Amino acid sequence: MLNMAELLLEAGHQVTIFALNTSKHFIEPADLPARFRNNFNIHTAPIDTKVTLTGAVRNLFRSEESYNIVRFYSQTVEHTLVELLHHNQFDVIQLESLFTTPYIDCIRRNSSARIILRSHNTEFRIWERLARTEKNPFRQSYYHFLAKRLRHYELGILHKIDGILPITTIDQEVFTNAAPSLPVFVMPLGINLKEYPHPDPKADESLKIFHLGSMDWLPNLEGIRWFLQSCWPSIHAQFPSLPLYLAGRGFPEDIIQSAPAGVHCSTVVKDANEYMKDKQVMIVPLLSGSGLRVKILQGLAMGKTIISTTIGAEGIDVTDGTNILLADTPNDYLKQIEWCITNPEKCRMIGQEGRKLIVEKYSNEVLAQQLQEFIKGTLA
């Protein structure tokens, strides 16, 4: 969100940010970095989006209502939003992710602004994939239930907005098939190259493998559990001195306590770039999910060698063996890591090519003009 807001600001637009301040990630507005406070007109409203057993059970008996979505609606938020709309006139209101769409009707009643949805993922596809890989039959059935209701809501919302900005062409196809007349522009996550220095690789450094990602996102947690249980044993057996570094918010205590030999877990990372700085090989073992993995783009921007599942790299214009390495099975991961260790210079060259891809296709400078043209088109 910040990258896109800054793109619009640099283009001469006035930008107001209205944020749902969730109990899970609550932050006092005064504690926001100066970069936010000085450049944008910021408003927030508190909301409790916690998943509860009572709420989940009650939702089972509410026809077609998606529990994934209703948790993000609050009358308090709506009242604050109404006040903001009454005191300001906006040309375009961009909804950041599907979870802000419960307020579309409120916006329509109180503003004449065009509404554009910035879609981070095709959310229902995440749950469909989670259901396919889930072994527990009861949990699998519930995931299918969530996916069905979410699909009904997500595709239905397309007829209530004026345009959509998916992150990948794969998501674009889903939305276009459901709403052929809806203006759509694929807007991948932009990278501010100034924030991602590209240090010269040092050939004498030993390769370090790492994963950086929030463990409170279920596909990340699923992927890391799979990697530790199915991939790491054979990798560690063949390369016992090779370390694996795992870091991210919300790391489950059971993974930390039972981490196998060679695995180092960190629950707090103050500076992601600093954490990645001395590590070359990033793993992205996603088995489910949708949209585009920002951590892959950030890793590519820093010249890291990415080893990802096909699903993990979905939506990014990468080429296996040129600017990324793909691995979909435990044996694939073993072979790719073995190749990196035995071919360190070629391994780092994969990272160099990844950096070139970001410069050419995913930098803010490249995306800014395209975004402005799309917005002008929705206003015409």
C-alpha cells in the first residue's frame, strides 16, 4: 500500500489513508514513522477481527455470509468513515484488499468517488488450495465451506466497483471471466530500488539458506512445516554443516522448541534487509496461496537466489534456471540446494539476473505512469 500511495503522491496527487487498526496489529497513529505522518493525511479506526469459535459456529447458520469477510465490518469503523467522507471530496477511493469491501455501500451513500479495488490475492483460491492439501477431513471440509462462501462474495463484489487492480495475470483472468466489462489493470507490487541495496556478492562467503515471512499467514506456516518435515532431513543429512535460518512474526512455539539440527528460528526481525544481507539463498516452499509474494520481489531486488515452489513463484515473470530456481518436491529442493553449493558462482548469478528483472519490470519508476493512465481511464 505504501509504495502505491507514494507513487500517487510523487505524481502530484493528494493522498488520504484510512486504515482499519486491527487488534492483532494495533498501532498508535502517533507511533507511525515520520514517512507516513509527514506525507499523508492519515485516519484510523479500531476494529477487533479476531477469529472466535463462537463467531465461526454462529456463521455456519447464516446463509452465504463469509466469515472471512464479516470479521472486518464494524459500525464504529463505518461511522468514522462517514465523517471522513462528509468532510472531504475524493475523486477515487482505492480499497486495499478484499477485506475493506464491506464498506462499499457506505462509500456509495456518502461519496461520488470512483471505487477501485486493489486485489492482493484471489482469496477464495487460497482456501481451495488449503483444502486440497489438508489431511484432516474435518478441517478440509471446513476449508471447502469457507472457500465456497468466499468465492460467492469475492466474485459478486466485482459488480459493485468501478475498476480492479490485481497483482498477477492469473488473478486478472479469474476476475475478467467473472466480470468481462470491468476495467482491469495488472499492477504488480512495486519495488523502491533505493530501499533494496544490491551489495556486490562475495564469492568467498559460504551460502546460507533462509526463509522470511509472517507465520500468521496460513500458507507460510503450512509451507514451512512441510519443508521441515519432508525436505530438511535429507538436506541436512547430505550437508550437515549447512544452516537454515527461519524468521517471521508469529512463529509457533512448537516449531521453535522442536527445531531440528541446523535450523535457527527468529521471532523478531527489526530490519528485513539487514536480516537478508548476509544470506544468499531464499526458500519459498508454498503449497497454497494466491496473488504475488512480496518477499520474493524483495529478495530478487537484493540479488538473492530464490528457490521456490511453482505456486510460490506464481504471478511473477521469472524463468526457471535464469532468475529463479523452482522446486516442487523434497527431492527437487535437495537437488537445487546441492547445485547451489557445488556451483556458488552460478548460484549468485541467478540472483544477479533476478535483480535485473526487478529493475526492468517491477520498479516504482516503471509502474507509476501505468497506474496514472489506468486511474485517468476510470475517471473518464
